[in-house]
Amino acid sequence: LVVVQLMPYAGAWIDVSDRLRVQQVACTVENVCIISTSVLICYVVASDPSEGVTVEHLSDPRNIAWFSALVVLGCVGEVLNGSSTISLEKDWVVTLAQDLNIPVGGMNTFMRRIDLFCKSISPAVFTLLYEMFGVSLRRRLFFGAGLVGLWNVFSYVLEVMLLRLVYDAYPALEAKLHEHADGTRHSHKLG
């Protein structure tokens, strides 16, 4: 529900902002949310010996606080993930396809296949790694959350570097179409 409410604002921000800046902000905030979630889960599991062992009740203020933090981090991360996806699929791909004379549909299909492959294979890979952490649920929660957090630290650096390389390799990405109050439309560097 939060994502549905906030995505129009994110779309408006994407329309008026520099393409690389949108991707950098979206990638950074999304990864900060994921890493923060991982740290919070590790902290809760490490600091509360009953976590993951007994049934917890939401009447405990501490449980309400960390659960609320997880929900907020998840919502913010999902809005920025959606922003990044929209920016790439509806802005970057269209611009690059026009610049390279490649059909937009073909390029989007190729990117969607990569995305779906990663979404299909990652749960299996995570499960295999998760199984190596032993039989204790607390241990699995701690190391599973830690693994996700560390993966995002390393992938963030790679993602930002690759975004910059693509942006610098294709000058067409620097030009952004915009419209003036009088209705005239044109594009130029940094919109």
C-alpha cells in the first residue's frame, strides 16, 4: 500500500532528475535499507536468546519497535527498488536502444530474462548457503541475515561502478527531455 501511494512521487522525481543521480540515490538508499535490516535482525537474534526459539508477542514494546523498523526499512527499500527499475526500464533502456538502433522491446526482454533468472536462482543458492549454518534456527537467522547484508555491501560497489561505466560510455544518457511552461520540449545535457 505504501509503495502504491509513493510511486507516483518517485516517478515525478525520476522525470526531472539526472539519470545517473536517480540510479545512485535509489541504489544507495535501497542497499542501506537492506543492510540496516540485516544488521537489525543480527542484533535482535544476538541480543535476545529467546529470539527464534519461542513465540514472540507484539505486546512487548521492544518487539513492536524492531518490527516497525523492519517494516519502514522494507517499504522505503521497495519504493527505491521500484524507482530504480522504472528508471532503468523506461528511461535508460529506451535511450540506449535509440542510441544503438536496437528495438526497445528486445532490449527490455533481454533485461527481463536476466532479472527473472536471478530471481529464480537466488533462493536456491541462498538455501544451499543457509543449510551450511547448522540446525540451530538462531544461528541460521543470524548468519542468513549477515550473508544478505554482506552480499549487498559487495554488490552495491559493483552496481554503482557499472552504472557509472555505462553512463560514461553513452553520452546520450546525459541528455534528458524536458518541457517548459510554454509547452516547448527539448533535451540537453543534465536535462
